[in-house]
Amino acid sequence: NMTVYQAVRQFSPAAAASDQSETDTDTEAPLGSANIWVQTHTVHYRPVIEEETAVKCNNNSAPPRKGKGSSSKAAPKKKHDELWNEGSVPSRVCAMDRYLVSDLSSKVTINDASLPVLCLLNAIYAVSMHWTTLYPAMQGQPILSQQEFVNNKIAAKAGRQ
């Protein structure tokens, strides 16, 4: 186990060329050569496979700890991150998808004649707020302001109920 700084200092050809000696001396700067901070260093790494770490832990000959710190519970497994480990980027979800539904029955428990109008209002809201996803080369503000979608009478009625 070593820090990134130690690895760069030990293995980077650019950092090794700037060092005059292999040993640390009292006259050396505490943060090493200033050249190490100016240059770009490429760090290659690979994820540790969980089976390898389990084998290493089982081959450890140290006796288990006794006392309060000892526990029989297994450590929870970390979530497997596809982006970090394999480099596979998850598919993008369009911001408009959650608004573009033809039926609100999954979100609303009542059966009302105004539900199709609410679906249309949702679609207009989605196009207004996320129209730039339809035209990725353009940047801009929403077509309609947020206030256009607020109906004070309906909001007051909903608040009373």
C-alpha cells in the first residue's frame, strides 16, 4: 500500500529524472522537488477482484482478534459499479420521459374526466422545460416560466382538501 504521491515519486520517469539521489536527506525539501507538482503523471490502475481479496484474507495466519472489537458479522459487499470497474457508461434517460405518459392511473387513484387534460399539461410542461434535449446543439431558457403552470384557484382548492 502506498499513496499516489509515493507511487509517482518512485515510478514516474519524469519525477525520477529530477531526483538527484535515492535517499532522503535533511536538506531535501519536505514536499520533494517542485518539478513533481508541475508535470502531468499518468497513473494506471486496475480494480481488485473480490475473489483475490477473499483468498488473501483467508491465507492470513494472524489469529482473530479477541474482545469487544471482534465480530462474527461479515462485512457488507460493496455495490458493483459498472462505470468504475468496467468503464461501461449507463444509458442516458431522457428528462422528458417521466412527463410523457398517456395514462396517469399509476400516479392518481381517482377517476376524473380531467386526467387526459392533466396528461396534456404534463406534456406541455415537459416540452417547455426540457426542449433543449430535442435540440442538443442549442442552449437556452425554458420557453414558458414556471409560474405559467401554477393555477392559484386549483392550488387553493387542493390546499383546502
